[in-house]
Amino acid sequence: LPYPPVCLDIGATASNTATITVSLAASSNAARWNVLASQIECNTNYLAPAGCAMYLTGVTGSWSMYGYKEGTTTTEHLWNQNYKVCIRRESGYCSIRHTAQSSTSFDLSSAANADTAISVSGATCYADFIGIPGGSLDGNPETRDRYCGGALGFTSPGVPVSQAIITKMVPFEVTVHSDGTETGSATPYGVALNYQQLAC
């Protein structure tokens, strides 16, 4: 699959339903999709935990924001997103390291929806951000939970080249949040990350 699947918990009874609605611009009448929908039994060991829009397994892996297009830096990320990416903690692993997939795979607006070329972390990231609970350069305090800007980074002042962010907080998860506005010519294009679980 070109994108990670969307996990949607609709409940355990036959009366629960889900509806998918696609809103198109007037000029997109030629758009086409192939959608595969699969139901998963309630008690399987690979069922995503409640609240997880993406559920990844394995010691290493990668993921990107919905709508992210590798190698494209002029297409803005999707607005009004708020979901969680969950990574199953594998046996014998106690922390996880997140890194940008490439030098151009992290770009989210920072304070007041302004675009910036350097990393920003902490409370300044409130419009668009990814959340890595308990994140730092080594997984130890001082930690920050929010990351935005033109690179993934922890240090202050920000850096123009992404840094690895490690967390020891479980369950392993990353929150994706974007609001519905951008400033002027800003076109932040989103995030694509790799992860690697680290042995205890």
C-alpha cells in the first residue's frame, strides 16, 4: 500500500456502522480512488489499540502524515488533522528513536502558522505539530512533547538539520495535529519519519 492504512474502531456489534465521506473541489471531477476495507475480529493480537489511526509493528519502520508526498516540498499538508500513530512495543525493547526520513521530510509551521527553516519544540508548537511524549535527545529529562518547524529537533535555539528524538514513554505513539490556517505563502508539506526501537 502506498499509504499506511487508516484504523477505525467502530465497535463490536452489528448495529455499529462507519461512513466515509469524500469532499471534492469543483475542478476534481476526474478524481478516482481504490479503497480496500477490511474488518478485523475484536480479539485478534494485531488489532490496533483504541484511538490509533495508524498501527505499526516491528522493531524498525517508517510512516508519513496522510497526504504527504515524498520529494514534493510545494504541496501543503492536510489541514485540520488530529490523530495518533501507534507503534507496538516489541519484547525486550524499552525506548524508541524517531528520525526524519530525509533532509526534506519534516516541515510544519511553528508559532502563529509561520514557516521556518529551523526546528522548534515545546510550547511554541501549538498550531501544527507532532507530539512525541517524553521526547529528548537521549530519552532522559528535560523532555518535550511537541515538535514543529523546518526540521525535527530538540535543542534551543533550533537547528536546520533534523535530530533524532528518543522517548522511553510507553505505549509508543506519535500524535499528529494540524489546524486550518497558514500564514501568507507558507506551504509546510508535512512529516515522514523512521522509527527504531531500542533494547532495554
